[in-house]
Amino acid sequence: MLADRIRTALILAIVFVLISTQSSTFLFSIIISVTIIFMGWEWAALAGFASKSLKILWIICLSIILALAYFALGITSLNSDINTWLGINILIFGALFWICCPLILYAYPEYSAIWNTRYRISALGIFALIPAWCGMIFLKYFDSSGLLILLLVILVAAADIGAYFSGKAFGRRKLALMLSPNKTWEGVIGGFLSCSAIAIPLAFYFIPDVERVNAVSLLLLNVTVVFFSIIGDLLESMLKRNQGVKDSGSLLPGHGGILDRVDGLLAVIPCCSLVLYFIF
């Protein structure tokens, strides 16, 4: 199990680095869109769509929204830029959704009836997936080297690893017992420290406008990464607990589904894309 987990993680890391840094902006957008479709299939299961026909219908709806977004943003193989104004507004919408998510998480399970229907969870999926899709593509067009995307992925991974080991070693105070019993406040602190330790050296290489990198901007980026990675993780944990499943899928050996690997990143991407765009 552990060997499968490590092998899958290494393969995913290598593939993602190559895709982010070596592909064109248009090819990158295609790959990200296909990935979002797979994630949408897993989200349909979390929404409670048991039949394959309903899942396919949900995927068709998601695909139509992606196609419309492609057209509206002006993503083509000939364009070297996209509709920045629309992209920023999609990211703001996504950030507002994730900012409001703690209210849903805090009220679980007492007020779960407010969102706990298949179609409302499907709507949550649109709010979570589309801004993340937009954020990845937005960052690639903003910095075609792909380094900004890699920076966020690395920071989220560092926060997760730091939270895991510090929680294991020092964890006492539960963060969200009803949603994820293993998460602790000590883990949050460890995640922030590990994220900060990685961000300080990497930011000067990964961020194009290095003159704007300072302590305040790095603190804002780190806080945003850690906070929203936890929110994204807890939201998926809530949906899995709601359906009584351990994983969102079985596509990745040793890891579960794609959503299990990128739940925190879904929340981080739109929020941190705005930070990177306006601050750096």
C-alpha cells in the first residue's frame, strides 16, 4: 500500500512538472479540462448520483460550462492571452465561495439539510471545480513558464506534509472532530511553518517580479495557502462522510481518487491566483 502510494505520487509529480513547464498554454488548458472532467465524475458520486446515466448527464452539464468558459475567455491555440477581466471575476467568485465554506463546515451536521441534496451538492461542485480550472489556466497564461502553478502545488504539499507529521507528533487539540478526527491545531501550526520554510527560498525563483517579494507578501501567500488548503480538505471530508465513503474514487493506486489528492488545491488555486496576480 505504501509502495503504491509513493510510486503513484512520484509519477504524478513528474507528469505534472512536465505538463506545467513544457506544454503550451493551449495544450495545458486541454489537459486541465480533461482532468476536471474526471474530477467531475468523482464529484457526481459524492453528490449521491448512483446511476451511470445521471453521472453522465452531470458530466455533460459540466462539459458545456467548460466549453462556454473556453469561448468567453478566448482560449484558442492562436491566442497568447485570455480575457483577464472575466478570468479575475471567475476567480473572485470562487474565492467568495471558499470564504463562505467555513459556515457550511461549522454547521455540520446540524444544518446539513440546507445543502444535502444531489443537485445542491452538484452546484457546490460547479463552484469548486470551475474557478480552480480557471485559476490553473489563468496562471499559465499569466506566466507561461508554469512556475507559479508549481509554486502553489509545492506549497500545498509542504503544508500537508508539515501538518501530517506535526499532528502525529504533537497533535492534541482537535480542529474539526466531526469532519476529520485526525486534524489538529498543532498540525495547522506545523503546516504553516513548513509552508513558510519552503516559500522563502522558492518565491525568489518562482515569482517573476522578484522585486515585489517581501515578508508581508510571503506571509499573505502562506496564510492563504494553509487556510484554504484546510478548507478544501475539510469540504471533501464532509462530502465523503455524508456519503459514507473513504475515498472519492479509485483511479490513483494508494491514493484513492483525484479529488482525494487535490481537494486542498481546489480551494487554494482561485484564492492564491488572485494573491499572486495582485500582489506579485
